[in-house]
Amino acid sequence: MKMKHLHLLFIVLISYYSTAQSTASEQVTTFIITAPQLKTEKTIWVYLPTNYKNSEKSFPVIYMHDAQNLFDVETSYVGEWKVDEYMDTLTQNESIIIGIAHGNEKRLDELTPYKHKKYGGGYGDAYLTFVQNTLKPYIDVTYRTKPEAEYTTIFGSSLGGLMSFYAVIKYPGTFGKAGVFSPAFWINPEIFELVKTTNIPMTSKFYFLAGTAEGETMVPKLEAMTTLLKSKGVQTNQFKSQIIKGGQHNETFWSAHFGDAYQYLIIQN
């Protein structure tokens, strides 16, 4: 794999704080929770819908990785996704967004389900156990959520895209939908064998995104995965795959397509 790819993959490993002013919406708050499965504490970012306080209804929940890059340019490394800005524009079909801060130098460990013989990692199941057994129960008790899998989405890019896809394949009883942006399938090719040997529910739903300027393997591996899903009986109405000419491996690219993915996963039936 080229060094360019490695740089792009590990770019968010560095804890970087710019001098720019915060751009986070007033709908965003944070809290810290113990993650015993990971032997650490996690900072969690919470976006609540604009009408949350003035309603009594419950909302779907989207769990997203790399929270530092989702809402605030001040905490992001190379720009933010502007998730809160997009969500603030919605007047219906709103969701609660839960951002999980990445583990800095532990990011590779947390967001890879299998160990790579050169780069290590492989603690993805511990990370997802934290989400399922510690974080999600807390969120469901604290906020008005729709806790069922059909209303629970997991979303990320690069390693986060890999982990989001893995979560829906491995734990469909918890995660019903996945936003899979620029997935790092190359680092854990075992994911293909998992899909081959797993029965995928007809209720599972995926949104895939990749750019042609993300390296030589990104698009071919994504296309191989969607071909595999179809061979497993996954219907065309269960997934959407967008290959964008010139799309690059960065927050600007992912931000530009977050709204489309949200529309497909949350709003369209």
C-alpha cells in the first residue's frame, strides 16, 4: 500500500486543536463515560434535534465515530463534517446523533475488527461491546430514543466506515443501518469472508460512498463488496453505492455527502 494511503488513513490519529473559534451548534453537548471494555474513558458528543425540548416524541439514533471531526472545526484535524449544521436545517425526520471520540493513538485498535500483522489493531469487538452494553443503554435511558435496531444507525469513514459495516453484519440485532464512507476494507480483508458466511437480514440497510481519488484499491474493493452482498441475496433497495469522480479521502468529501446518506438511511423507506 502506498504511503499516501497510510497518511490518509492515520490522519486523525493526531490530537490537533486549531485556533479557530468553535462552530458547534448550541444543540451539541458533551459528556464523559467510562468504557470498561476498552479500559479508558470516552468523550461523547450529543446532538439533540432542534425541537427535542419542545416535544415528547422519541427519535432514531445515529452512532458516529471520530466525534472530534463531526461538529466543530476547533476540535477537528482537517475540517469538520458539519453534521450539526445539516441537522439544524431539518424540521421533520430528525434524529439524535451520538458522536464517539476516537482514541487518538488507539484509534486503529478500536476501529479494526481483525488484527493486521503489520499495523496491529483488532479490538473492534471490544469497541462495539462498549457501544452496545455501556453507551447505548445509557443513551436510551437518558434521552427519548427509539432503541430498536431498525432505528439505530452506525456511521463512519475510513476505519470508521469499515467498523460501521462490520457492526451491521455482525450485530444486526443492535445496528440496523450503516453509513459506510470510504471504508478501509484493505486493512481487514477478513471482512469478505465474514459476509460470505453470514446471513444478512432483509432489514439491514447500507449507504456506501467512495471517491476515485482515494487510491487504487478503494473503488475496486467497494465494488467487490457490493457484488458480494448481491450474491448473498441483499436486495437493491437495501443499499446504495455512490462512486464519486475525483472524491478524496477527507472531511470535505464526507461532509458534502452526509446529507444524501442521511436522506437514504433515515428518511427513505
